Amino acid sequence: QVQLVESGGGLVKPGGSLRLSCAVSGFTLSDYYMNWIRQAPGKGLEWVSYVSSTGTIYYGDSLKGRFTISRDNAKNSLYLQMNSLRAEDTAVYYCARALAGAFDVWGQGTLVTVSS
Amino acid sequence: DIQMTQSPSSVSASVGDRVTITCRASQDIDNWLAWYQQKPGKAPKLLIYAASNLQSGVPSRFSGSGSGTDFTLTISSLQPEDFATYYCQQANRFHSFGQGTKLEI
């Protein structure tokens, strides 16, 4: 069964750090482009980052070098290290698999709240 | 950055209606366009990929068309479970989403 399960969200103070994880099952992580996508409360979807099947990495322009995506194929896991967090980073963070440019499998999401 | 603009932002309709949502890209994206449905508290669900290809398991009342900069999602006969928010997404250069269209009764 193809499944993505995110974890690691929570409440963090402005300027703090958090590491999100996405556990993958039912397919081989390294065969696909894997993505992080976020959604602020009551807002639309924003693509955050991807790591390609060959290891190429890209980030959305708004992140300004604060986030780092990585994957551990042996652990079937995708990660997002988030540093220097701001209130505007408050969102539900989804991991998603991409196929033919579309996100065909999504996790349930993990909520990150940045607040003092 | 490629900007995606959906219209309308919201639409009221009834069961059995035909509804069309449009999505315009700020530059040519060929057919690198997908559509998603999202219900409150849930992850988005892929409906259409490559502009006009129906994702497996998605009812045939959903269809997509377009190429270049202008795209449409059509629901031929609304069912109660179709009331949700719909997003378009481009994959020509990285990824970006439209702002969403809320379909309500």
C-alpha cells in the first residue's frame, strides 16, 4: 500500500528550528521526485521544495535558504529541516510524491505553528 | 516565477449542474498542468494530470482541457461530494499553484 506519513510538527518560537519527517511505504523513495508543500491556515497551497530521483534539489523563492530538504533511501524517509522560523511559516506541511509533474500521493500533513 | 490565476475564486452551483473552472498561466507551460480537489481538513486529491488525463479512480464527470496558457476543469454533472476547493498546479518550471476555487452550494 502506497503511503506517506508525516511527523515532527508542533509549536516553535520565532527563530527556532524544526525537522519534519515523511515515512514512505509501498514504493521505492529514490525512484521518484519527492516534495514538500505547505498550506497556511485558511490559505492556498504553496510548493516548498523537491528532491529529484537523481538527487537534484530546488526550493521555492520565498524560503531564502532557511529550509533544507533531504532523503534517506535506506530508511525510506524524506526530511525537511526548517531554521530561522517565522510566524508566516505557520502551516500544514505535506509531503507528496510527484509523477509526470503531478502530485499523485500525499501524506496527511503535519501542523507547524510558529508563535511566541 | 510562473503565476497561476484561477477564476472564479468561488462559485455557487447545484447538484446536477455543469461547472467550469479556468486557470491561466503567466507564460507557456505546454500541458504541464494538474488539477486537485481538496476538502476541509484533508490533503488534496489529484484529479487530472498533463492537462487532460484523468487520474485512476477519478469519476469520468471530471475532465480537463487546454494547452499553453489557458486551461479548464469541467465537472459535467455535480454530485454532492464534489463541493470542495479546486486548485490548478503547473509543473513546467518547478511548481506553483493557483489560488483556488471554492465550489459551494
